[in-house]
Amino acid sequence: MARTATVTRNTRETQITLTIDLDGTGKADLHTGIGFFDHMLTAFAFYGGLGLKIEAEGDLEVDGHHTVEDVGICLGLALKEALG
């Protein structure tokens, strides 16, 4: 049984698609527009042995908090779904 999930979230501030594979290889393909956030998510995937793909667009001209917040929501929902 594949322990994977894909979650999409579209709000006024962000458009996010996140895919997680709990039995991945630690490889991450991340595009949030926030360099440090991508770095931390890459470490999360690598050390957790996860497959993680994120495509995110947000209102970064305001700041990054909506993007970070909504990616966190998507990550939680995807983990819950992948775990069953």
C-alpha cells in the first residue's frame, strides 16, 4: 500500500500543491519562493526519508507568512492522509 498523498490549497493569498511519499528516498523538489523555507523543508524530507514535492505561489510582495502558514496546513493534511 502506497503511503502517499497530494493536497491542493487555493486561497486569496496562495496556490499550493504538495505531494508527500512517506516511503520516499529523502528527495525534495520544492518551489515556495522562500529560500530558507525551501532549505528547511529539504532537510525535513532528507532526514525523514520522505519524498516531498511542493509548488507554491503566494503574496510574497507582502511577506512570506501566508505561504509558510498554508504550506504547513497542506503538510499536516497530507501527512494525515498518507498515514491513513
